Amino acid sequence: MKYPAKRDQAQHLRPIPSASCRKKTTFQTENPRQPEVMLPKGHALQEVFRSLNHVKVTYVRIPIRIAIIFVFLSQLIIGSMVNARPDDPHQLQQQQLAMLRAQDERVARIGWRLATANRALCPVTFSATGITLHTLSQYDRRWRKAAASQFGLGEIYPGILAVVPASPAWIAGLRPDDAIVSIGGADLAALATPRADRRASYAASDSAMRLLEDAPPGQPLEIVALRGTDRVSLVVVPVASCASRFEIKPSAQANANANGRVVQVFGELVTRLDRDEDLALVMAHEMAHNTLGHEAAIKERRLATGLAAGLGGSGRILRGFEREADRLGLYLAARADFSIAEAPGLWSRAGIGAGLSAWIAATHPAPDDRSRAAEATVAEIARLTKEGRDLVPEGFAGQVSPGPAAD
């Protein structure tokens, strides 16, 4: 996990397509030198990867000078993209955006299960509807034509990128590509980015998502949407959820982040972990960081992060945070009915943190230590399940953890 700090107007990136195609949350990067991305051989494939740059930005904070990241795709995705007409870049962009949506929907489904199943353990909650929103201004201007065609996005209102099946929004009748006109009486036209501002911005999408998240749970929420040329008024009843929003970040690194409110999974990791159970374990680990208040503790205690953590007592504290998140994450995944049987080998099997060896060593426990601890936690959860007891870690009371004492 990287320990991010949010900043407005940062350069943000998003997965499959890659780099700055669509703006999202950005987390601070502690390792300014990114590992080299080795593209597979073959001119056609290299051209495909080059075409994935500068698509959309995200919500995390990354210095602009290092905000160029590539995303590796699975063989199936690569094959479908290579077969696209080379003389029709607009069509190729639309295919890439469709693949991006498929991964967004997967992450949204897994995140929904984790966040709603564990609300009793989270000291901070917000409302969940099952909707993921995006805006045309979130896309780099070179991709806005394709985004408008693929998703039906207009200049003013955000659209629905994903709706989790059986969620309150789905039950109410909201569907992907609906344009959201208002939420609880708040006209979303006021959030639109000025047309003169050609830079990709996540601000409008974030503000719209916060309107949904800040609505009272269990209370009817009127949402007015445009479906084609028809205006529909629907009533959604949000449910309480752990206060974690889930999204993908484009990167060739197999890694994940959390900043206290947002959980990001890097694009390479999403494509590498094709089993939902494996991806859920990673997302649950990051959600555990949010649940335990680790980001706030890092800021309050002014802990060094990244390679600098190895120079003082910060590294030991951060490694303690990772152990706490490993343990709680397994409970969160199990409570959401994900299998945790193969958790002990996940970190090594997935190659999480590959290319960041020195940074990982400074802030994370050794892989063998994590595997042994996971084995013990899996056995502990199995015993509690057999005894018919609630899956709550011993000593955990849903309170923010102060973490280990500093050296």
C-alpha cells in the first residue's frame, strides 16, 4: 500500500486504456522513479500500448512530471484490440473504453460486497447506492469524442458508468449510460466543467459521487435521469456502507492504494488477478487500511513513507499497519463470503509490489512473514466459523487503531 495525500487539479490516470485518458483519484507517489515498462515484442502490439496513453484521469495525487503510466492487458483483451481496424482510431478508442468499463464493473461489484457486508465493523460509514459516475470532462480531450459516442456522455450531466446488480440503484431502475440530472433536488448542471477548460478534471465526478454518499441511508432519494430523450424520476433508498469508494488506477505495477476514503487497484493487478476471490483479498486489505484509520494516523504522527521510512522508526510502524490490514482484510473478505483459503500465497503469487522492492521492504513485512500470518488468520476464521461465532477479530471494537508505538 502507498500512503496517499489528496490534491485537487492533479494529473490523474486510469486503467485499460492507460495513463491520462480519464481523471480519477490520485495518491501521492513515494517512489519518484517508476520502473521501466517493457512492452511485448511486435510492432502492432507496441502501437496498441502507445495508443492507450492520455485517455482518462483519476482521483489520486501524482506529480505531473511522473504521470505517464502504461497498463498491461490480458491476452484476450490484447487480441481483441489488435483485431480492431488500424485505420479507424475512433473505433479503437471505443473498444478500449468498453474494456475499461468491464473492469470498472468488476471492481464495483466486489467493492459493493465488501463495503456493505462489513458496515458493522466500520467506524465511519456513508450511503451506498451501487452507482459509479463519470463525466465527459473527466476524459482527456483527445478521448472525449470516443467517450461521448461509447457512453452517451454530454457536456453537462454525469453519466452512469456502472450499476451493481441488485443494488438500490439497480432495483430503482437506473442503468448504465443514464445521464443524472439531479440528486435529491440538487441540479448537477452546476457541477459541469466550463467548456473552455480543456484539461481533464475529476472534480465534477467526485462532487456528484459525494452527493450520493452523503445522502441519509435508509431514506428515499429522488434521482432524475435522462435516458435518451426521456426524463425519468426514480426513487433510490441508499444503504449504509463502509466509507470506501473503489476504483482502478492505470499502471504497469501490481499494487494497490488507499487514502482513507478511496481504494484504488492498479490496472496491472486487476488484469493479473482474474479470480474475483484474489482481487477481493487485495481490495479488502486496502479497505482495512481505511477502516483502521491508518492514513489519518500517518498524517497525525508525521510518519515518513516510501524509501525514507527505512531511515527511522516510521518503517516499523508502517509494517505494523500492514500486518493489521492483512489480518482485518481477511475477516472483511470472509464476512463478504469470499473464499480466503488461498490467501497465504496471494502476495507472492500475484507479484504485488513488483518493481518496488526497496520501497516494499521498507514499509511492508517480508512475504514469508505475511504468508505465515495469513495461515494463522485463516485457521482462526475457520475455527470461529465452525463454532458459529461472529467473524470479528479478537480485540477489534470497530475503533481507529493508533498503531504500534514509535521507536
